[in-house]
Amino acid sequence: MSIESIVDIIHSGTQHAWNERNTTAFQTLFGAPDGRYPKSAESEATLRAPEMKDEIGVPFAAYIHPSNPKSGPYSGLSFVIFPVRDQPCMVGMGIGTQGLSPDEAILGRPGHARKVQAISAWLNKRYGSGNRVAWAKQDPTRTDLQVPEDIKNEWSVYKSVWDRYGKVMYALFRPADDREATADAVSAFLDLMFEERGHLPLTAHQSSAQSIRDAWFEYLMPGFEPDQVISLLANKRYVVLQGPPGTGKTMAATGLLHDAYGGFGRSIQFHPNTSYENFIGGLAPAHSNDELGLRFNPTPGFLMEAATEALRDPSRNYLLHIDEINRADLGKILGEAIFLLETTVDRDRKINLPYDFGEPFHKTFYLPKNLHILGTMNTADRSIGIVDIAIRRRFAFLSLWPKTSVVAKNGCPITQKAFRELLSIFIEHATADSFPLIPGHSYFLETDGDKAVVNLQSNLAPLLEEYLAQGYVGGFAEQIRSYLQWLRCL
């Protein structure tokens, strides 16, 4: 009943006996049999719930770090409840107006921000019905930034909160009538706060807590189903699957080509030497019977060949799969043909070619509407990337992330432990730039323990060592080195 007591306060619409009710609800959080957290967790938080009138100040109830004084401004992270008359209380997480200490290590860690953003995304998707019910700041430590104006306008009933605490709140949930949504939001925020301070829910609540965690955890590394790719290709025609190495991008693409397109298509692979002539078309040497024995003829490239094959059966969609699409400079390879990669215009686009390539295009090239392009892109490859905005605008991008469920089903205890440990390191410590480098689940798919050790040491370890050598994981290099030491001990 501990969370329910807090939900009752949030939905009461009144500040009557504010301190007394919050004190009771706070105390019920700790200790068996009814509490959610162990009794020891009570030493990690103190309740601050002053009785005040609306016209005097902004009423609140906050679970703050116990090192703070009993009254006056406080510091560090906190779970906060803001009441307004005749409305549900707003809840969220914030930083005391006195600064980050003593929680600067928690607040400054990328994983904390990443988690509150995932919780917010999950609450919006599950309970928002197309509207925002939650919001999270990109960087909790940026106490110089206000809550965005659109949030203030949408949730104008909390104007007094924005005016006083708009810069220090970094995660918010606006309750409606759904008490289940409120209970999930409160549980997610409180579980995160106490987990950051080393306390997990009691055994009796671990199942429900894990269910909530699993739900928002999906938004740390959101996935997609093949049907979503098929639908996007049907509407956009040009799509790129991007993700870390070992997440099955190429397998997903070739699977779509075989299953969804019935094999009507082809796969090619880009590399740094791929050129305009290779992809669109150009002059290529050919044997002749004249005295030189050699001449140059117009020769179609991969794209023109794919377009020709697609035209042979306009009733079927044709898929050109480009593996490692970021291994070449796509802007140079496309040249003026970038003009053709536009699906939002009413008229078909065509370009003039410098040579006559024969049937069916001769000197005028266009892309048939049944031609779809699916690229796969390794986000760990920093050598060459798709950075041209004009190119990026013409492709829809989907991210493919490592899947815990795949490792749980196809791994052994060693690989499952190795995956969980590495996943935790990246989630907690990786910056936004380095997070997409997390190795995919294919590195952990081995059911035999002995073979698993060989695979981890010969495939995964060299990848992580390369990350270290290239400086890709500089912000958490020591954690990666410690992980590598563990791998070598297996």
C-alpha cells in the first residue's frame, strides 16, 4: 500500500493536512511487510513537506538527501510532488536550488539522464494517447535551462511551479484520471532514485518493479518489427537501418529481400573506392575488333541495373539492398542523381545522362516507383559517415539495437553475464556519441560455455580494444579496461 498512499495524495486535489499525510505515506515506503523498500533505504532520504498557503509560496513535498538541513533551501536530487487546488499533483524529479551536491556523481552520469528520458518516453507512449503526459530534460545538470515553453503552455495549471522551480526540474509527469498511470510513474521515479543510492525494492515488490523497469528499459534501445520496415519502404521508398556492429542489420535486410520481396532485388556492398561510375554508370573498357582492340562503352552501374530490373515487372516492388552504405561518400556517388531520391513531389523526376546507355533509359534516367532502396549502416564505423543533410533528408533512418531477449534465448550463462555487464557499462557511462557503439547481440550468441569464452576473447575483446585505441570510449575507458580484464580471466 506504500505507493497507493502517495497516489491518494496526488489525486486528492487538496493540501489539507499536507505534512501529516505525506509523512505517513513516506514512512510506509520502508520495511516489510508492506513497504516497497528495505528499512535501510530510509537513511537515504528525508521528507520535506512544509505547510504553506498558495499565496505565500509554492507548496511541495520532496524526498531529499538526508545531509540537507531540516529547513531552508536544499541541494541534490529529489523526488517532488507539487499540489495545485482541485487538480492532481504534478510529480517528478528535480535538483535543489542550492546545487548538485551531494548527488553530482549521479546527476552527471549519462546513464541517469538516459533512464529518466526512457521513463518519460514510456509514460508518454503507454498513457499519453497521443498527448504528452511526461517530459525529461536532456541534461539534468543544466539548471540554467527552463522547462520548455510548450510544456509550460500545455500544463499552464502549474504556472507557479514553473516560475519558482522551472530551471531545476528535470523529469515531470502530469497525472490525469488514470491512477494506474500515476502509480507506475511514481514507482518508476522512486525505484530509480533509490537504485541510484544502492537500494532495490523488497522481494515482495521485485516482480512488479522489474515489470516496470523492463517496460521503460525498452525505450533505452527501442526496436522495430520487420513490418515497420516494410511499411516505411512502401511509403518512403528509401530507408537506412543503422546500428552498432553485431545487431543483425545485414541479416534483417537480406531477410526482407528474401521474404517480403520474394527475392525480387539484389544486394551490393559499398566501400571507399565505390564511385559514381560504379553506382550510376559511366564509360568502361570493352574489347573491340578494331586495331586498338579496346574501346570505352557506356556501362550501367548498380542503380541503373536495379532500375532496369525493376521495370521488367512494375507490378512487384524491387529491393536494392546496399550493405555498409556509409563506407562510401554517398553524396559523390550519387552526383546529380540525388535529384531523383525524392518521394514527396507530384511529378516523376528525371536527369539527363552524358552518354547513351541503351534500353530502357538511353540518355534520360529516372527511378521507377517500384524500386526501393534499403541501406545498412554501422554506427561504429567512424571512417566515413552519411553527414550530408541533403542525403539524410531523402532517407528514413531506423536504429537497430542489441536485444536482451535474443541473448537470453540463444546464449549461455557466460555470454548472458558478459552481455549484461557490458550493456550496463554503456548505459551508465557512454555519452550520446559513444552509446551507438555498444556491441550487438551477435557477439553473445553461443550456447556452449567453452566456445563462448573463445568467441568473447577473440571477437568481442579486439573490438573493445579498438574502441580504446581510437579513443571512442575515452569517457569510460577504465570501465572498459576492467571489463576486458574480466574477459581474459574466463
